[in-house]
Amino acid sequence: MLDLNEFMNNGIKNISDTAKRFYLGNFRGQAFTLRTVSALHKSAKIRERHERKGIHIPPFLIASVATECNLRCAGCYARANGSCGDGEVREQLSASDWRRVFAEASDIGVSFILIAGGEPLLRRDVIDSAAEFENILFPVFTNGTMINEDYMNLFDGHRNLIPVLSIEGDAEKTDSRRGRGVSEKVGQVIEGLKDRGILFGASITVTTENQKAVTDPNFVDTLRESGCGLIFYVEYVPVEKGTEHLALNEEALHVLTAQLDSLRENQKKGMIILSFPGDEEKMGGCLAAGRGFFHINAAGGAEPCPFSPYSEMNLKEQSLLTVLQSSFFKKVRVISAAEAGKHKGGCTLFQYEREVNQALS
């Protein structure tokens, strides 16, 4: 029987081991990894203490801190579900609100908070708050076009902030989805990060059009040689009507799993490779709704997952512990476990919108 905590902790250890290898010979990086390994161990112990009390603490959170973005990428789920748009900035959690959320996460043993948007670098105040919590790793999912010298200095001085650059494969595919010239700008940022010896990652949305190219070992080797230490493969979810053909079918998902397993074997000493949502059958079901993570939207709403944007609680009024023990999240965890392996399009809960809605009180 799967021990989820052991499964997740092993994954965290692989990430920390990769950081240690990446920073060999880098004095600032080595100091960071020593602190990080100790912090990750302490956080795991805190989660274990909560588990003994019957409270499961996920090691990950996803925080979408911005409602605006400077790009208009084709098929963007944040724009499609209305959480990101143009014009007047809608109500968002303040930097002090986010600082309180980060402090609560630190206290209960959360190890990673994935920062997303919109474009999260539009919220410099929130990124500065995150930098203060050196016991938490913050992968910052960004399109990369806003990383200037000032941001480069911030990432250099606070290695717990890990820039994760969104690309679609080669320059042609990236520009096709994200806009002309974006790949060139991201390439310049990659050169700057490599020059400073800063660990960074890449986030790749996998579609029927780019699956073969982005899982090619030569493509991954090129990223590694550029200084990339981790890749997030995100299965495309067709939230925008007319893009259903881009979502991987069941056969393609099985192929993707095999491709990523092969890449992990080949890259096991040089790069960490993660997938979202990943092999849910292997993990005993979807990890959303607090099983492995949950999502906090820019207004503070606590959602099971970015692709399942339903909420009845808000972090402005409730604590993380209250959200994790809510009846809504408990009901969603039952749904996601029961439907594991029965979905298509990269997300269990996206396919079971009616059931999740019914779980709302």
C-alpha cells in the first residue's frame, strides 16, 4: 500500500540532492543547500507530528499571487477561467496577507510554495515577502520577460526563490504560443542566470503538437547544459474551447509517462524532472485539495487545484489548517481518489466539475 508521506518525502529528497549537485563548487549555492537540507528535514518532522494527530499537511502549496499578465499566451488557463485579465486590477491579497500565509505555511511544515499568476513578477512586494522565508523553497513560475538586473540580483541573493521559465520547446513553438520575440528574451535571461550560477527551472506545457520534441533527450540535454536544473512538464488542460485536440489522450499519456521515466533515468545525476498532474494511479489518486497540495488564488480563495477553481473558504479569514480540515476539501479528496486514472486532458478534477460543485456546501 502506498505511503503517501514517504512517497512525497522521497521526491523532496531528490530535489534537494539535485540542488546539492548543481551547486558543487559554488560557495553561495553550497551555503544555501546546507540551510535548505536542514530546513526540509525540520519541515518533514513538523508534518509527521501533525500526521500523528490525524492532520495531514501537504508539503506543497500553489499560490497565484497576481491577476494580471504582460503576455497573452494562446490557451492560457488563467485567462480562460477568469482569474487573469486586462484592465483594472481586481481585489488581491496584499503583501502582508501573503506574508501571513507564508508564515503559517512555515509553522505547519510546508516545504514548497509554487508562485504563479498571471505574471507573478508584477507583484514584487509579494516576491520580496517570500524571500524572507528561507526555510521554504519558492519556485516562481514566470514567462521570464520581466527578469531585469534588479530581479536577477534578488534571485542571486535569495536562492530559495527559484525562477521557473515557461517555454514550449524550441524558439518557434515558444513564440507561436507566447508572442514574437519572447524566446529571445528568455534566452538572454537564461544566459544571465547561468553566468551567476543560479539554479533555475523550465515549465513546459505538453500538447499533442510538442510532446515528441520536448521529451527528446537532446532537447533536455541542451536545457541542462544551459544551467537548467529542473523541468516541470504540465499536461495541457483544454480550458479554452476549440483546443481539445491539444490535450493528450489516454494512449499519449501512457507514452508521456514512459518518456519521462526514461528521461529521469538518463538525467538522474543532473536534473530533476517533475510532471503535473503526473501518474495519479501510481500516487493513489489526485494530489489536489490538500492531499499533496492545494491552490490559493490571488484573492485568497482556497481551491483544490488551479484547474478546479472552486472555493468556499478564503485565507483572508481562515487559516491554512482550517482549510485543510474543511468538509469541502475532504469531499474533493474522496472524488479525486475514486476517479484516479479515469480522466483525460491532464486533470481528474477538471473532468469532474459537476461532482466538485456538488461538494460545495
